[in-house]
Amino acid sequence: MLFEYEISAPANTTQAAPVEELIKLTHGRIVHAEIFFPDNSAGQLHIAINDAIHQVWPLNTEGYIRGNNSAVIIERHYDLKQAPYEFTAKAWNTDDFYDHAAIIRFVMVPIETLLEEEQDRTWLRRIAERLGWKERRR
């Protein structure tokens, strides 16, 4: 499941009074997230993503994500098991003249699918152990 949101901040939006965008998702596991900063944002658009009152990206609470003509890829898995299945993206813009926007994307999979796959792997591992096969490490 792919979710995509755009967040934009007018020129001179401060960190003390950021623009906030509600990101509605669904029950499941985030397996990939990215924030795309178009060309000309020049690192002046800053974004932080919260789950309720806790900042989850970036993990350091005094930090923020920014870029220019680039995508910041987040490969940390994050489970959304209880409603509401949503984040709040906060954005501020230090540019004196121009508004800036970014695209935020999330790829999710149902948690049930992951649990079934893990059960299958456990079952196959037990069979292999009974047959005397050893797991080969890469």
C-alpha cells in the first residue's frame, strides 16, 4: 500500500509555528518512507514527523529533515497497530521569498501478512533442523 502526501510551507514559516499536515495511514507496518524535496528548496524547507506527541523521524527530537532535489529514504520499520493510524508532519521554511513543498511517501504492508511469513519461516526452520540441515549465513 502506497500513501503519498504533500506538505508546503510559506516563506518565513518559523520552527516555533510550523505548518502541520495530518497524514492518515492504516493498520500495518511501514516498510519504507521517503521525503522528496524538489529542486530549488535549497535546504530551506525543514520537516519532522510525529506519532502523536513523539517525533519519530528524525529520531533526534532537536533534528529535522531537509534537502534539495533529493529524496531522503527512511528504511526503519514502524508498526501502526492501534488507531488512530496517523502521523503529523511539521514543516517550516527559512526562505525569505519563496514557498516550498515536499512529497512524503509511505509504503505499508499488513502486519498479518508479516506474521504469516514469520510463522512459515519458523515452520521451515524446524523441519530443516530435524533433517540435520544447518542455516547458511551470507
